[in-house]
Amino acid sequence: MEVREGYKNTEVGVIPEDWEIRSLEYLCIPAGLVRGPFGGALKKEYFVKSGYKVYEQRNAIYKNSSIGNYYINKNKFDELIRFAVKQDDFIISCSGTIGKIFKIPKNHEQGIINQALLKLSLDSSKVVNKFFEIYFSWDRFQYKIIDSTQGGAMKNLVGMDIFKKTLISIPPLPEQQAIAEALSDVDDLISSLTKLINKKKNIKQGAMQELLTGKKRLEGFSGDWEKKNLGFIVDFLKGSGLSKAKLSIKGKYKCLLYGELFTTYGEVIDSVISSTNYKEGTVSNKGDILMPGSTTTIGIDLAIASSLNIEDVLIGGDINILRPKVELNSEFLARYLSNVKKFQISQATQGITIIHLYAKDLSEMLIELPCLSEQTAIANILSDMDAEIEVLEQKLNKYKTIKQGMMQELLTGKIRLI
């Protein structure tokens, strides 16, 4: 393969000439790569209510050192001192969910790792901590260490010989620092946007609790809400036919399958993603409300309703269709059922291995409805909130894509910052 000037072909691919190929072991201080204690070193009878923390796999998975409440006393800690962690050490999950990495923060609880973790103590004269953390979390490196079809190093941890010899391409320290800062800036944007999205979702949740129950009334509306049985305001139909095997990318008919209510759609459906060439299923009316008819999990998972704002969609089997027979706002009712009546719906489900939700168990449910204009006003406010959150989530996905592109370019040296 032709290699452009200033680059070289190596065991890890084409990299700049002034980059080095080094093993994980080389990047650590002496005895700085340690697997947690085996066997009975950390039996439950050694745990105490307070003392020295036992760091667990979930600390690495959730990147939070405060998770967990297992402790050992000083005698046990002294016995297992080689497994102790200090600030800026890395812990890596090596069982179950493997390959997750977390840096021990400042002011951490003094403690040791358990048997499901690795500890890495890096040599700061060879590698920048943040650069290493980013490189280790990079998809390309993760595939290398955990892909069982390729004999990944994390799958072969007996003795850790393979893992220790895993190779990393290392730029000079100033370039490592520059790469780490550039990618950290994007991480900060992603983190800030994630927090904003969560804040907006919490605000929306609070608004639903007040508006959908009448605790807070919009300006211009007053008076009592009308109480009616659900069966008085909707007819109950069932979806029919169709299956994943009958979907077609360029099918003639729009369709919606049972599983998509859990995985794809929210409380309002303005467009559908699936199509078929089979004219099966129950044909929708605009304003139908859809609820799944069964699950293998728990009853509360069936307490979700979606307003379908499209006509002539073929509705597949195991879907309850609530078709309004009085004038109402379907978006309001779908949100009302999914939130205000969530627990009551879950209580109406039946079954053990397979949990079912039947129309007869919904028809007697008491519903409180404001006038149509207030229903619409509330639905519009919540839809506006959804739209704002969706824009932010699209922006978040864009930043994540940009970060992945930057990692591919910067961690291979295709783009140089220094």
C-alpha cells in the first residue's frame, strides 16, 4: 500500500512518522497494570458498614465513584494493598459489560478494586491521561480488545499477557494534549446539551402532571372537567395480520407493527416508517389511539398510548385501537392515558408469562376531560415542548457524529493539530 510522505505503515495502520507504537504495559508505571483479586479474597463476610471502599464494575460502567456500598476494614485493605486505587488511576470493567473505563477522581474514597476490574496506573512522562481515556474508549480500539471473533484481549485475561501487549499508537506528548483538549471541548458540548435535554424533559413531565390533571388551568379556561367511562367516548378495535417478514422498504401500503409502539413511536405519531405490499391489517382513521395488547415484561409497559395522526395506515396484530366516537383531541387523550392513567392501566393487565391488556378492562375506566378547546390547547403546549426537545436531540446526535469523525481523524494522525 502506498503511504504518503510523513507517514509510515505499522501494526496498527498508517500513522505519522513521529508517532510511536507502544504496548499498554509500557505506558504504565512498574506494576501499574493489575487485575482485581481472585477467589475468596473478597467474600461477603469481609464486608463492613464503613471503612475502605470496594470499587465495583458498575463504577466503571456508569462513570461514578460514589456508586456502591461495600467496604473492608484496614487489616483487609493492608492485605490487598496492591489492588488499591489512587487519584487518576483508571479502572476497567472486565466481566459482563467489558471494556468500560473510568478515571478515579480527586477526593475519591480510599479503597481497592474487586475481581471484575482492572487497574491501570499510567506513566505521565509517556502518555496524557485524558488522551489515553479517549483512545481506550474509541470504537476502533474497543473492537480490538473485546471482539471475541478476533480473540480480543479482554476475552483473554487469564494472566493478562495478551492484554498487556495490546498496542496503541502514541503521538508526542504535546500533540496528545492538543488532541485531548479538542475532543474534550466536544465532550463538554455533548454533556451540556444532554443536561439541557434532561432539564427540558423534566419541565415537560411537570407540565403534564399539572395540565393533564387540571391542577393548573390555562388562561381563559375554568369549570369542572367532565367524567366519563372510556368506553363511552371510544370504540375498541383490534389490529390484525402483518409481521416483520411482510415488511418491504418500498411497499405500497403504510403500516405499523406492534413492536414499534415500544421502540419507535411516542405519544404522537405524525409519520410511519414501515410499509408493506400485503393488504392486511386494520385500516386506521386519523385520530385513532393505539395501545399494545401484550408484553412478556410487566404490566406497566403496556400503559402507553399513541395518537395516530394519519389515515389509511395498516395496523398489525396485537394492537388495541381506540377510535373516538365523540369529538375529542386524540393527542390529549393519548397523553392522558400514558401519564395520568398509567398505574391504573397497569393494574388492569392480566397474565403471568405473557401480560395482556384487553379492551373490556379499559372500557370501564373513568376519564376526566376538559372541553375540546382546552384539550387542544393543552395538547398544543405539550407538542411544542416535544418539538423543542426533538430539535435539541437532533443537535446532540450531530455533535456525537462530529466527535466520532474527529476521533477517526485525530487518533490516526490523518489530521495534525501540532
